[in-house]
Amino acid sequence: MRFEESKYFSLLPHSKIEFTFGNFYFCENFVLSELHEGIHFDWDKILEVIGAMLDYYGEGIEIAYISNRVEPYSIEPQLWYRFHKEFDFIVAIATVAYNDFAYINASIEKQFANISLKRCDDLDAAFSWIRHLKEFSQK
């Protein structure tokens, strides 16, 4: 289910940022991504999103990331390692996988992530998990 079709769209304050490769929703404690079908999410695209995140949230941010995989796309799993080596503001990742292939890909990415990566079946599970992270439970 797309974020805009979910109950959370009207419940959570957010800003929508549209890129040529997908839509990103910037919320208080997390960023939710919905990449377009067939996109290869490479390092240049990641840097473009990071620039927008830093512009929006400022320096010293600490947020979670939700990858809402409503469309199939590709990413090199080892980019998570590179990301964590160069940036440290994402504290946890929730990947919403709607089919077995997406779940398997998320499992592979989990091996490269230096932070907690939760595989979820739907947005409810992802939001619940993010809400209960120790980094955000005192807020």
C-alpha cells in the first residue's frame, strides 16, 4: 500500500519530496521512500536524497528510514555499508516487502547493514516498529 493511500498519510505531518526516481516523505522521526518501478537506486541517487534530507532536517539529525517497496527496483546491497561508513544519521531501517522477491532482497541487504533492519509485511508493522525504537520512545 502506498503511503498516500494509507491512514497514516492524513495522521502524520510530513513533506513530500518528488525525485525523478521516486517519492520521499519526510516525517518527524523517519523518512519513507517509494521508488519508481525499474529504477536502479545507485550512489548518485542516494547522495541526492541525503542532500535533501540534510536541507530539510539540518545537521545532527537522527532518524529512521522506511523503504516502502510498492514497486520493484534494484539497489546494490553493499551500498548500505558505504552509506554507514560515510553517514551515521539513520538509526534503523524498516523495509516493507509485499512479495517473496522483495523479502529475499531485504534479507540480503540486512547482511550489509550495520544497523537494525526490520523486514515488515505492511506499513502498520513498519510504523509500529519505528515508534517503539529506543531512540524515539522518549520523544
